[in-house]
Amino acid sequence: MTRRGWALFVAMCVIWGIPYLLIKVAVGEVTPATLVFLRTAVGATLLLPLAAARGSLAPLIPYWRMVLLYTVVEVALPWLLLADAERRLSSSLTGLLIAAVPLIGVLLMRITGGERFEGRRVAGLVVGIIGVAALLRLDVSGSDLRAVGEVGLVALGYAIGPMIIARRLSSLPSVGVVAASVALTALVYAPFGIAQLPNQLPSLQVLAAVATLGVICTALAFLLFFALIGEVGPVRATIITYFNPAVALALGVLLLREPFTAGAVIGFGLILLGSFLATRRGRPAREPSAAAVRAVG
């Protein structure tokens, strides 16, 4: 990996590890609907002009149904559920639960016929599920189960979104898809978000959290992620998924003084190991023949 690739990789590990902390701060003074509206409105304000200047919006029109579906499962619904869940769960626990996304992705790929299950992948799924169970058993109380269910739906949406991109929207400009998604979400949440604005101006801490979510964690993050994909490829770029929860855990413990528990250590360790085993591709069973190489060429 080049020096630029490493810089982009480290930046994305941090940028998509901090939203959980910022959401936890923001929902202390604004409603989940208002937070989603403000975050996507800021992101759309920055991304739409860029996408329009590149001519990345017009190609989306024939695929509007798939773009709408992607918006629902990747942005509109998950960001609302995530904000609502963090009113009861710690930011660090939320980030650790989201670490199960690769496991869900592998399972969905198998169900839809996109992947074969080798012994290593089955073992990875089992280890990852044990990690989630350990995390829930040791760190979640009965009153938090609804919030855990919400985070589970978020993880499901985050696993479905990339499948839609890969199978139905891969030919479209990525900047256009993301700009349209955040803009559509902002439009949908505008009536609710505006109606639920607090009566008095939120604290500077909350305003800074909302602004950072919109500018850094939405607009800049997607642009950097596209650059990372261009630098190292889509497969290696997804490795950031393994590091984002660790950043969320560290920030929650250090800045919000959230508990650093045995459940977090054991659960995250098992989820990380399971995700690595389940998503790692094995070597091909045999080398392709010379005729096959020529045919592909």
C-alpha cells in the first residue's frame, strides 16, 4: 500500500469510528429525527453541488427505485434507529454491536446465493455469533433490549446497502448515489426535524457534534472512502470495518467515561476474529488453465 493509501486508510478508521461518540453527545439535546435531518442537510449541501458539477446525478434517474431502496436501508432508517438506540445504550457498546456487520453480510451473501460456505467461514460465523452473545450477556440489561434490536436493524441495513451497490448500482457514479441518498433523507426528515427543533439553542458541544457529523463523518468521509477504494481497491478498503468499533470503544471510554468491561473485551475480540475468518477468501482450488487465461484476455 502506498503512503497515500495508508493515510486514507487511517483517516477512514478514525472518521467512521467517531460518529457513535458524536451521536451520543447530540441526542442529549436534540431528537433523533432532528439529528438525522441536520446531519443529512449539511452533508447534502456539500455533496450535491459536487455531484452536479461532475454530472453524477443524471445517470441515477433510470435507477431511481434502487437508489431509493439503498437510501432507506443505508441512510434514512439506520441513522434514525442508531440515534434512538444511543439514548439508552453507550456509544462504545453501540459501536461494538455494529462490528457484526461483516458477519451479517457473509450470511446474506450465502442466503442469496452469492457465496459458498467453506469450513473456515462457518467457523467464523459461529465465533462471531458467540462474541455477540457474550457482549449481550455481559453488558446489556433487560431494559436495553429494544435499543439492541434497533442496532441489530442498523447492522442489517449496513450489510444490505453494499449488496445493492454491488449488484444493482455498480455502474453509477458513487458520488451521485451518496449525494442523492443524503439529500432524499434530508427532504423526508425535514418536516419532523424542523418541528422537533429545541426551543432554545443547543450547547456549543452539541452544535459542534452535529456539524462534525454532517461535514466530516458524512460529506468528507464518503469522498475519502471513494479515494481509498481507488487507491487500494474495494476489498482492501472494507478492512476499516474491523477498526471503526475499536475507535468507538476507545473514544467512549476516554471521553465519555463509559465503562470498559470484560464483555467489551471478550465480545469484540470474538466478533473481530469471527469477521476475519468469515470474510477472508481462500485460495482458488486450482490455477486457471492457459486456455481460460486466453479466453478471459
